[in-house]
Amino acid sequence: MSEPATSLAEAREADAERRQGIVDVDVHPVPSSVDEIRERMPMPFRDRYQGERRSFFNNPVHGSRLDAVPPDGGPKGSDPEFMRRQLIDEYGVAYAILVSRTFCNIHPDPDYAAAIATAFNEWLVEVWLTEHNHDGAFKGSITIAQQDPARAVEEIERWAGHEHIVQVTMDSGARMPFGQRYYYPIYEACERHGLPLSVHPGTEGMGINHQPTPGYPTHYIEWHCAMSLAFQAHLISILTEGVFERYPGLRLVLVEGGVAWLAPLLWRLDSYWKALRSEVPWLRKPPSEYVADHVRLGTQPLERPDDDAQLLQLMEMMDAKRVLMFSSDYPHWDFDSPARAFPRLDDDVREAIFSTNARELYQLNQ
Amino acid sequence: MTRHLVGPVSELPPGSRKIVEVAGRSIGVFNVAGSFYALRNSCPHQGAPLCLGSIGGTAATSRPGEYTWGREGEILRCPWHGWEFDITTGRSVFNPHRMKVRSYDVTVSHELPDDVEIEMYPVEVEDGLVLLEI
């Protein structure tokens, strides 16, 4: 823990640093043990919970950075102070947007799923957003289980307004595309509280969820690469169903689903809209135009062609300066280094992606 | 070319590694089945501390559905993204001609040469000294 600022000048200096740092929109805090979650669950769920995650499609090499083991032991990503050293101090991160990996949406029992989400939220707020957040660098996400939208709304109501809660998060693994009416209570609650909704992969085809592929892939590499298909399907659904017409204040954040597909997908969708707009007459403008106002994408894992110029062209096509926000995915294996993930960018583009887009979205000090 | 003392051979048994700071660079020195190799401790991909990665074997390129495991102890995997490097050459497994990490020569000497850089290191010469050439 650093010492509290002892003078006005020091406080001003700390504030100036905070205004300049990177915002990382996908960082994963991990419980020190299953008991940390279990002890926050009511019976009968407390006895049932074993820390279930997806049962296959695990990385056959390693799932998290080998150098992310805290010096005092414990799982990677479980020590807030070590995360400060390895991510926040190392790269000049001003705000880390924490997203718990609960895997709650794999379960057929909606009450059990909601109990897992609630316990993770309590843990996140108590341990990471309060006990270890003297500098306010950790900002949190409310995890919801999609299995019961009404219960998910209660969870949002419970935490909205907390000074360090900045968004709602749910997994992209799903039983139906995200544009469908089933989800609207969740969107209404997010809009009402001014909380962006972040979507994160990891439970595709697990438990009750569909695969985004025509059937089960064989290997982790195939499953992992195909996760971006789920994001594309969800985005097409949200845009064509008119979710942003119903909920004009809703902001959607797509993390870890890839970014390079965005421009060509929107070209395709816009071209169909010209012919088929009468099927979805609630769209007042080309689908792509909703993206700039409502959707932001986390950059990790950034696609890197051998030729940097090709990536820079793709970024221009997708209006990267407006829609991208840097994410590292710390401490996971495919961590993107703030220093090395991107080719050299123009200063204004870099500033937008690494800082200002997220500061505007999450209303962090600007 | 300057030679730097890594340490006595007895401190680097087969299968082990040692990370040293030499001339402002972090370098990993490896003992693979009795032979010594040194690699820059920075992955050419995104700058991870490569030499802290796992040491093991790899599946050689094979026909679909077949697995040929081998080279046990010769392959270093980056601790972040898992890229594989051949410890004996510094070359990556997936593209040995274009993707590689800087490697350095390592020798074993049974006497302490005059020109070697020593920084207050207790030296025992009996079983040989591992020297890194940079």
C-alpha cells in the first residue's frame, strides 16, 4: 500500500498521473480459494458449490501467465497488491476494469446460477473494490446470470450506484441471441442506471449454452478462435432487433471477441439492410451507424497480421479511434501488453484507445 | 566479445536454468542434458520474460491424427502466450527461420580466465565454470 498523499501538491500530482494513465477494460480478479465464494453463498448452494468452471476446452498449455503467481502463493490473479505491481505499476494503468470469471451461466438451475453471481459480486466489492482499493484504481463489474432476467435485474439494482461499480457483465455463451426480447429487462435496468453492459466469452457450448459453431469443435484452438463468431452473431441480433432503438441509452462493450471482423461484418449488414429494411423497419439508419454511438470493443486479443500497415488500415475502416478500448485480459495466457500489442499508432488514436474512450464510457475522471 | 561468469557447473545441473543480469540484459542460461545454452530473457513477440517459461518437449509436425512427442527438455515455452522456442538454437518451433530469440555462446572452463567479468562471486573451479560470451 502506498502512503496517503500528505500535501495538496502531492494530491494534485497523484490526480494528474491518474488522468494520464491507461484504462484497461478487461482484467480478471480471482478468488484466493473456492471458500471465498462459498462462504458468501446461502444454503443449500453453499454446500453444492465446488468452483465449477467449464469442464473442457481448457487451454492445453497454460490458462494464465506463468509469471502471474503471487509471491506469497495463491492462484494467479488472486493478490490485489501483486496485480498492482505486475499490471498497474508496470504499465501505468490508471484504472483496471475488473471482470470476475464466475461461469455462472453454464448451470441449468437459475437460482443456483444467481447465487454464484451474487457471491462473486459480494466478494468483488468487499475484497477488491473496498479492502484493497485505497487508490480507486480498481473498478468493478456486476456479474449477472442470464438464466433469470428478473433476478438479474435485482442484482443490478443491488449494486448500481456503488462508487466503484462501472458496468454490468455477462457471458457470451447463451441459449439465444442477445437481440431477443427475453433479455430486455436486463437492458432496461442497464439503461436506467447508466451502466454499460460488457459481454465476455468463455462459456460457449458449456452447460446449457449453444456453441457458436454448427456443432462441437474438436480442439481448444478451434473453440477459442470460434468464440468471435458468438460475438458477431450477438451483435447482428442486437442491431437488427432494434435494441438500441428501444434502449437508446444502452451501451454495449464487447471484450475478448476480436475486433478485426467488425468492418466487413457491418458492410455486409448495411448492404442487406438496403434491400431488407422493410423487414426490420424500426431501424432508422444503417445498422453500422448504431455501433459508433452504442458499442465499444475491447482490443485483446488483437489480431496482428505480419504487415502492420494492414492492421492500421483495418483500424481505420472500423473507426478504431471511436470504438476501440484497450484491454489486456491480465492475468490470462493471451495477455496483451500495453507496450507491445499494437504497432505504432498516431498519438490521438492511441490516446483514444488507451484512455479517453473508456474514460468517457465509464465516466472516469477525464 | 566479453566473457561473464555464470557460476560453477554444480549450480546448473541438467534440466535447470539460471537467470543472470549481464551488461544490462537479462539472460537465461540453460543446461540441456549436460550442454549449456543462453537465450535473451525477452520474448520477441510481446516482451514477456521468456526464460521463466516451462521447459519440456513438443509434438513434432506429423500427419493429421498422429502425435510424435519428442525433444523432451529442449523446448522452452513462453510464460505468456506459450510460443515454443528451441533452447539449443533460440529458434521458434512454428517459424524457425523468421522468429527467434537472441542466443549467446556458453563455454565451460576449468580455470578462471583473466578477462572474465566477476562481480563479487564466490568461485569454485573444481567442477568447471560456466562462462557466458556476450
